[in-house]
Amino acid sequence: MADEHFLSTPASFQAWAQDRKSLVLEHFYRDLRRRLGFLLAADGEPEGGAWNFDCDNRKSFSREGPGMLPLPLAFAPDTLSREVLDLVAHRFGDNPGTLAGFELPVTRADSLAFLEDFVENRLDLFGPYEDAMWSGEAFLYHSRLSALLNVKLLNPRECLEKAVKAYSEKRARLASVEGFVRQILGWREFVRGIYWHYMPDYLEMNALAHQEELPPFFWNGQTRMTCVRESMKAVLKYGYTHHIQRLMVLGQFALLYGVDPAKFHGWHMAMYLDAIDWASLPNTLGMSQFGDGGIVGTKPYCASGNYINKMSNYCGSCPYAPQKASGEKACPFTTLYWDFLDRHRETLAENHRMGFQYRNLNNKDKSELREIRERARYLRDHIDRI
């Protein structure tokens, strides 16, 4: 019997994937939208004339920041929750994280209220700022519905229907609703399909042959890098960060540093409330660490510190300079980014989506590359000091 908490099945994904040279999310997403009828106009074409509004959803905040944000809906732990919290404190008190301030819904009724609160108060601005980051703001306009979906307190169809209704009633812009629909109907179903299509061999994939251990700050958050420290604060306090902090801060550092992708997946499973194997493995080993060699994403998600500077205010309070690749003030992301491209030139230079990055790498003279390599070696030898 098909699991009603998903909108496709492993068998239907297998049929879709059969005989395809590559498995592209966008193709899968469009097929599923056509079949299920979400955000389609009367003529069967996509609402608004486009399947994807990503170009509208990449804004960062101004210098003033996000301003007054809607307060998160919070639920005081009931008697059973307090008993569980006490049990966890007794058995796992020395583990990373904290139990203080646990306020998530744990019942069906409260989960529905949590969904309604997102649709009414955050959905409209979710799209434009879904990739933005800001110090001290763990949630911004994100829904935090993933854990509730994964433990089946919410059904994905009801989440999609409420979001689409908000668009039809002009309570939320199309770009935000389409972005939300793509996360649930597209990405969530896609990674589940990937998982069952490639397991158990998927867990063993390590296309870049990375072998490093996770640096200590992935467990305790103690680092001078503001972006990593801010992201780890949220992980340790809430068991949560939104997708850009996962992918382009914590995930990217692990990728550039050379962490074993299976160990990064294990860390993610240990630290995040919404981590469940079928969702975590393709997202961490595949998309984040490029361990599958391009099954989930056609290129590694890597960038210099300038990307983080563009999408956040983190760099303004950081001792490292995002534009510098060598020297004491160099941003570790920027140093390791160029070092990563240099180390994997043979593997990645022929990737057509990496052409611009390798042209920039080729423009660096030998002395500059030598300084970058030296700084990268220093970072690895003194990782506890950064």
C-alpha cells in the first residue's frame, strides 16, 4: 500500500527514471505538477507562464536587515513532552545541543496551527528572502514544516493546498508559493525517489575521495568564522537551520575542507530535528558534498566567501575578509574554495557548469596559487584556531 504522506511512489520514480541519461529535478517536478494539477492555468500551462520563479527568489536584506519579523508560533511542552525531555536530559545530557526552549508542536492540532501561521504570516515573503541570512535570526520567513512532515503530523498535500489557496486569494505572491510548492512537491519527492532508486550503494559513494574528519566546531560551534558560528548556534539551540545555512555555510565548508561525505551525513542525522535517512542522504552526500558525482546536482555547490557576504550580514562582524584568499585575514571559505578547485581540477574542469569558475582559476598566477595552497595547509593544520 502506498504511503499517503507522499505524492509519488518509489515505483513511479523508478518508471520515470528508467532509460534517462540523467535525473533532473526540474523535469521530475514539471511532470508531477502536470499529473497532480498544482499551479496550472486553465489551458494546462504553468500558472504565471513559467514553471520556476527562482530568479525572483534570491534577494538579500538591506543594511537595515529584515526589520520586524513575525513572532514564531510557540507551544509550551505538555506533560508527556516534559517527561520525554527529562528522559533525554538524563540519558543524553552530555550530547551537543540544548533542551531549553523546546516549543515545537507535537500534536496534530498544533501542527495544523503551525502550518496556518506560516501561510498567514510568512509565506508571502518566503520566496524573495528564502536564500537570505541574518545574524541572530534563525527562522526569518521559513516554514520549519519539514520535521512535522517527516514524522507525519502533517500531510504534504494539505500543505500545498493551503499555500495555493493563499495565492488564489491574493494573500501570497506566486513566486513564493511556487517556491514552496517546488520544495515539497518537487525536491522532497525527488530526493526520496533518488534514495530508493540508488540504495544501498548510494551510501558508499565518494566521487571526490574526501576523507577528512569534521572539524570540532561542527559539534560545539566554537569558531571565529561568524557565518559558521551563527549557523551552529541555531543547530545547537533548535536542531535547525534553513537550507542556505545547511548548503552554503555548513555544507560548503565541509565540502571545501574535504570531509568524508558519509561522515557529514552522519553528523546531519545526529544534529537536525528533521533529519531522516531518505531525506538526509541525497541532500548531504549528494547535493551538499557532491559525493554521488552529479546524480542529484550537476555541479558542486561551491563559492567563495563573497557569496556569504552577498546574502548575509555575517562578514561585517567577522575577523576574516571574504575577498581575500591568502594571508592571515583571508576568509577560510575563499581560501578553501580556490584550493578545492585547484585540487579537483582534473575531475571538475570539464564540467560545463564549472567553466566560469575554472577560467577564473586559470587567471591566477603561480605565486598567488602557491600562497593559497600554503594558507589552505595552514587552515587544515590549525583548524581548531579558526
